[in-house]
Amino acid sequence: MIYYNATTNGFYNSEINIIPKNSVEITHEYHAELLQKQSAGFVIQTDKNGYPIAVERTLTAEEIKTLNESQQQRLISAANEKITLLQRAIKYNVATDNEKQLLEQLELFTINVSRIDTSNINVVFPEMPE
């Protein structure tokens, strides 16, 4: 049998674990469902009876800011890689007019992305020019 304990927020299998006091029994199917939801980003919590339920996780403002900062850096780094190659093409006079235009767009893109307020929970990052 599978058990859930609200105090430890843990699952226990009676065949291999000592079951803590105040644990509730759940079915193998419900256990599998909870684990599936957990891997999809839900959090396992308890209801008022100590029974496990999966609830959608809400990110904190700090977590959102950190995620936005990571996205900001990824976009700037990816754009800078392209900028470096385009600058070389210009340096050696092998750049096409389209490449010269793309270089300008990418440089402006990095400026715009660097100015984004990453603490804004509804921030929308622009698409990178191609």
C-alpha cells in the first residue's frame, strides 16, 4: 500500500518503508497521478484532512525576476554570437547588404533587451531578428 504523510510531505510504500504516524492511505493510481502532476510543475500539498493534492505552483516575484534575468542573458548572448560573425564579415568586406542590415537590427535588439525591466511579471521579450 502507498501512504502519504502531511508532516513530512512524503510518500511511503508499506512494503519497504516504516509508515509514520498520521499517514493516510492512497491508491497506487492516485500516487502515480500526483507524481505525474508534480513532474508537470504542480506542488504536492495537503487538504484540510491531511490528504495529498496537487496544486498549481505560483512563482514568487523573486523567482520570476530570476527567470526573466536568465532569459534576458540568453537572448543577449545569442545575439552577440551572431553580431561577432557579422562584424567579421564586414571587417573582411564579404558582408552582404542583408547582413549589414541584420547587424544593425541585432545591435538594437541587444540594447532593447538589456533595458527590459526583469522585475515585471508580465514582461514580453521581443523576437530576435533573423
